Amino acid sequence: MPIGIGADHEALADALTRFAARETPVQRTRTRFAELGRGELPDHWKQLVEMGIPSLHIPEAFDGAGAGLLELAVALEQSGHGLVPGPLLATVTASAVIRTYGTDAAHTTLLPRFAAGATGACALDSGTVTLEGDGDEVIASGTTVPVLGAVGADILVLAGRCDEKPVWFVVPSGAQGVGRVAEEGVDPTRDIGRIHLSETRIPADHILGALPGEVGALATVLQCAEAVGIARWAQETSLAYTKIREQFGRPIGTFQAIKHKCAQLFIRVEVMTSAVWDAATAADSGDREQAALTAARAATVCRREAADVVLDCLTLLGGIGNTWEHDIHLYWRRAVSLLALGGSQDEWARSAGELALTIERHAAPGVEDRPEFRARVAATIAEATQLGARAARVLLADRGLVSPHYPEPYGLGADTAGQLIIAEEFDRAGLPQPTTVIGEWALPSILRYGTDEQMERLVAPTLRGEIVWCQLFSEPGAGSDLASLTTFATKVDGGWRVDGSKVWTSRAHEAHWGICLARTDREAPKHRGISFFLVDMTAPGVEVRPLREANGDRMFNEVALGGVFVPDADLVGAPGEGWKVARTTLANERVAMGTTPVAGRHRFDPIEVVRGLDPATRHDALPALGRITAATGALDALAHRSVLKRLSGLNPGVEASALKAASARHITDATAQVLEWFGPEAAVGSLGPGVTGGGRAAKAYLSTPSLLIGGGTLEIQLNVISEQILGLPREPRVTGGRLDGRTAHT
């Protein structure tokens, strides 16, 4: 999914995609490397200006479109995707910096020039440039670091050091004392060079009001937007190749190793995309702290990752990808150039870590307010806060606020926007929104396929907290492959006799009821002949055996079902429809805007852990903290985008699949890092319920298998993404010594 998620963004992206295919095909760009390196204006620049692309973000008062940085990011993503050559990135970076930090005089003088087609360049480091003087003008002398677009730019945004602090200023390229030297660029599709200043006079109204780091933060968001487009093109290109390239008589996309790599590449690009979207959105909010935090996070998540993604895609192409003739090396060169120009990756991570210690990300959900609805919800929650826990739960359940997406009388029939408003009011009141836990998966199936009697008997008591549920799906020989289950239900007078074994059943030791899949037709194909039962966990024949986990807890259980009688009244749907009913269970529609936890159910805040370290250790921990919080922020943004898609009536399935797979790996990495911060203290101490300090960090890491296995292993998730989202073919089965009609060889 691209950076933009609205209809206007889609139209903008489509226009640029068609423009790049028509006006800047890569084969044409290949013939113009010399001219591009000299900074000559490409033929398509005039058309881009007429389309209003370089002036998207410039206010209408200065002849621009008056859009925001998000729209500019959408355009740059497509520029990267199409490998559009020339000065677009350099120009919009310079004009965006002037728009954001320039004086009124600079706006009036320079922004209309950009809107009319002037080109620009922006240095992100001062090099040896120094500034002297004050008052009406300063004098600049020295040489910049390599600057993208410097050779052909009309307007230069440069940095110099004044009293050891960086100061940004604007100077026309033709001003006295300005010289430019072209360099041969790693990216041959645009120019790069150094700028020499010799006692160049800079008027006071051309000094920018940017604080240290702000120009780099703005520039990196734009660079990362282009990097996302580069990475997305590489991911799409390598994916298409795996579908047609054959080895050993079949497409390489059928090999599980290739499928998993393709799925991981897809997930990585989705996470990068979300980080840039979040940073561009924060920049448009006008909040400097939020913009700085999200920019540092985007740089941490995207810059190195973009180059690595393209390299991994190149290896999927095999030897052909490493030749000059294949376009992917040009995309890789552009990604490498951006990585080199954008500053130290470790410094960006350190910056993200430092900012995380003092700034919390506040992202508006983007919901149109409903004042009357909000007021009713707030009043009910306020009433609940005055009651004891038990009475409050009953009140919230009876008012429809425990599962507000359920239909009345059990919920409010709340849509996505309504659920988000309710969540906001719970947060505002400081009251956790109740959950039925496994009931969140059980009740939707009962509400859709159950009888009136089942609903009346089970739904309201569950919402009030009187009934606890467990899920009897997984079996010792049928974990993620639910269709292979071997628990059988045999018809008897008045009901069914259920025999079998279930495993990894959360909360079975305290559950009153369980939802159970059992095979009722032994002759039917795998997904048929399965029925959906409600099992009384106190019934004769139900034996719950707690399983002790590596972390010492006993949350999971094995459940033996030995001749358990289930009345006909506890069959949900018709016999043989269990798979259809279960699909409702597995597609719970509750909207969650929550943050991404970093330690599963043993939660801790890595920011608080780092705050508690001694100063020297804290300083050393900041880059790792930056990487953790940057990834967490990107995953939260991915979840936020999924919610916004729901608000627009779109299907958020792609984001949900990517989020689950990425979160499991991220939480595992984060808990391992926190373990290192505690050092030897994490090797001692009880892992019991009251565990603290280093022991708590060890317990958090030892709890990660449930994230990597629960709800389908990570490998199963990658299979689902590769086959159902990316369209890769299933691996052929070997039966009877033959492989899809061909002889199978050892």
C-alpha cells in the first residue's frame, strides 16, 4: 500500500505513475547520464512544473497548490518508483525548507520562483563553510559537502557554522563568490557537486530560522518518501520475477524459502511506508516536537532499510539483477546515494532515542466528531468510575460499551468511527476499556450463526464478566492446519459425543465455556464435515491439564475430551458448517488503535528502562532505544493506517497481516535488547508473579514464543501473505513419487 491512502492521493500517484512511464522511461534515462550529471535541465521538467508537482507544498499566495508535506511525499514516492531523473527531490527539499523556516521576504522573493520552475538544492551539513558578521548581512566562505542537485540549481539552501552552531541561509547560485564543481555521482540519474563560497554576502532576510537538526529532519522525510518508492519498485519487480523464473521444472516462487523472503520484503516495505506517512503527517501538523520525533524515527526505519531491501530484491533476480543491463542496479544506486547523503544511521537512531525520552507521539485518529454520541458515552463512563469494579462492568455491559461493535441490545452497532470515539473517552477517563478476551472471538460467531436461546444464555453474561471463554481449536497434530483436526463428534440421542485432544488452549483452566471445532463427517473433504460446538468446561469427560511454559507460567493448557456430551442446543450453525462459523471467529471486527506492546503480557516500557540506567549506560543505550521506539512507532502507524482505511470503507486486510508478522519479530528483538540493558541482573531472581527488575526482563524474553507461535506461527503468516496477498503459487505436493505430474527426484 503506497504512502497516500485517500482518493486524492491515489489520483496524484496515478498521474505521476503515468507521467513517468510516458516521459521518463528508464531506457531513455540511460542515454542521458552525461547531461544529467552536468546539471542540465531534463526535457520533462517543464511538464512537471505545468502539472504543479514541484510546487505542491507551496502556499497558494505564492502560486503553489497549497498542499502539505504528505502530498509531496506521495509525489516523491512515485518519483522514486519511476526513477524519475533530474532535480525534483533536490528542488522540493530546498523550497520546503524555505517555506517552513524562511522569512516573509524570502517567501515573497523565492517561492514564486520555485513555482515558476526554478530549481534548488539543499546542503544538509556545513562542511567548511563559516559565517561572520551580523546585522544587515553576513559573509559566507568555505566549501560544502557534496550536495544533490548543486550543479544545476538556481537557488541554494546552505549551512555554515557561526559560533560553532549551524545556521542555514539561502543564496542564488549566480551570486558573487559562488562557485560549483560537479562530481561523478553514484546515482547517474541526477547531478551532485560541491559549492565553494568566497566572501559571499548573505542578506539578513535570507537567513533561515531553523533550529539545529530541523532542516535535516525535514529533508530526511522527503528522502525517505523517495526511498519507499524505490524499495516498492524493487519488491514488485522481484516478486513478478519469482512467478515466472523456473528452476527444477517449476517457478521459484513455489519454493518456501523464496515465498518467505518475498513476504518479508513486502512486510518491510509496508513498515517503511507507515513510518514515512507518520512523519509527513506530523510535519503537516505544525508541531515541531512531533515532527522531529517522527522524522528521526522514519530515518531510523527507512534509510538503511531501503538500500538493504533493494539488495535483497536484486538477489532474488539472481545473476541478471547484478548486471548493468537490469534496471534494478540503478534503483539500488539511488538508494545508496540517499543513504550516503542523509547522515549517520547511528546518529539518527541516537536522536530518535533521545527524543523518545522526552516526547510521546500523539497521533489524531482522524475521526469526524459526533458530539451527542460522545457526550452519552462520556456520561456512562463517568458514572462507571464512581462504582466498584463489578458494578462498573455490569453497567458498561448493559449500556453496550464492553463490545460496542456488537448489534443492540448487546452493543451499540458502532462503526469504526464510533469505536474510536468510545476508546478516546475511556482513555480520557483513565479507565481501561473492558474486554471479554477469548469472548472477543467466541461471541461474534454466536451472534451471527447462533440461536436466539444461545445468544440470550451466553452473550450478556459474557459481556458482564460472568462467563470466561477458551478456544478449543488447535490440536497436537493440527496447529495452524485446523482443517486436519482429528477431534470427532458422533451423533447420539439429544446431542453429540465429542472425543479428542486440544492443546495450547489459553485460559482453559479458568474458563466456563469453550468454542470447539470437531469433525462430524469423517468422509468429507478437509474443510467440510467440521462442526462448531459450545462445550461446557465443567461437563463430565473434560480434563484440563495446565502446560508449564518456558517462562514458568501456566497460561496454556491441554484439554482432553473423553466422551463429552454436547447437547444439540450447543451446536452453532448446522452440522458440517463449522469451518464457515470459525471464519467469523477468526475475523473479529473489533477496532484496536492500541500501541504495539514491547513485551507481550509481561509489559514494560523500554523508555522507562533506559531512564533508569546510570548516565554512562544510558548514553550508550540511546541508539538501541531509538531503533526500538522507531520500529514501534512505525507499527503503530501501520495499525493507524488500517483504521483509517476502515473509516474510508476499505478492506484493511493487507495491513493486518503485515502488522501481526512484523510485531512478533519486533517484540522479540525488543525484549532481547532490554535483557542486555539489565546485564547480569537479568540472570538472577525468581520468575514468579511478582518478578521485578532484571528477572522481569528475562521473563519478558522467555514469554516471546507465544507471540511467534500463537494464532498461527510466523512461518504460516508468511505463507498466507505470500500466497493470498502476493499471489505466489502453492508448493506442489509430492504423491506417489510424482510432483505435479512430473517424476520426483531425490
